[in-house]
Amino acid sequence: MTAFTLTDLDRLIVERTSSSAAKSYTRSLLDKGPVGCAKKFGEESVEFVIATTQGDQASVTAEAADVLYHLLVALHASAVPLQDVLSELERRTTASGHEEKASRARTD
């Protein structure tokens, strides 16, 4: 058995876009558009932070799964392919984290 990947999850999200909102939670999220998906991602992120501060591994695991799922839905709603994000992560690994962050100098 092969390991389940983010690419597998992304593929499932794409498949579920053709379902009705009555049958697919993914479709119901996407029907709310990028802003609605982003809000749901934010809610799940906060739940992850809370679980992490409480130190319950099972809750952290469950909330992390929610965060990853809702991130991919929000990316899809924003028409940003997962592969673009993975390519950006790969590009960033060519330097140390500190060097890479410094290369993205802010103009604040």
C-alpha cells in the first residue's frame, strides 16, 4: 500500500468539484468562493493552534488534517495549483531558511 499524499487529497478535491453541494462538503465550501474558503481555513487554523497549546496529540493530528484539507480547498478556490506551492517550497530549500527569508526583503 502506498502512502496517502497531499497530491492524492488534491486529486480528490478536484474530483468532488463535479458533485452537488448537497452530496459534497468540498463542493459546498467551493460554492462560498475564495473568501468563504479562506475564512474556513482560518477557523481550522485557530483550532489547530488551540489543540497544539493543549498538547493532545490526537487533537493536534485531527486539526492538522483539517488545516491541510481546508488549505487545499482554498487553493483550489483561488485557482492556485498545489504543484505551484510545492514548486515554491522546493525553490526555497535551495538556501537556508534564514537566507531564503532575507531574500524576500519586505518593503514595510
